[in-house]
Amino acid sequence: MAQSVHRMPALTLNTDGHPHPRENALVGLTAVLGVIAFATSFFHNLHVLTSWTGLFGIFTGLLGMFVSVTTAERFVLMITLGASAIGFYLGIARGGLWG
């Protein structure tokens, strides 16, 4: 008798097989904020956007690390938390939160 094997997709944050909508939302929000903060850090005149998105990315990333369940979530959170921090620090160095 053939046994059916349930394989999980290769790209998933739910490596334990359970859905984590709150944790995945925090990962996605941190990823978006981290990419925006890092990408806008290359432009000197966007330091207000860079510093605010970096600051919010740091807060959501730390909250996401606090409630994360799987290693895949923590991996993505650490990468995007680092991008948020780099954007935040460069935004602060170039003029700060209020200009």
C-alpha cells in the first residue's frame, strides 16, 4: 500500500505546519519597513522618511521577535530588522526625525 507524504512548500514561514497570522503579519510589515528604510537611506534628502520607517521597522521587528514561533520567522525578522536599523541610523546621521 502506498503511503501519501504531505510535503510543505519550500518557501514558508510556518515550518511547524500551523498558521501564524499575527506573527506573519509582523514579519511582512517589518520586511516592508526595512526595505523602504534601507532603500531610501541612499538618498540624502529622504532622511525623514528613512529615519521614521527605520524606527517603526525596529519596533515591529522587536515585537515580532518577541512573539515569533518558528526559525524561519526569526531569520527574516533579523535580516529586515538589520535593514531597518541601518536605515534608521543613516537617517538620524543625515538630519534626524524632524529635519
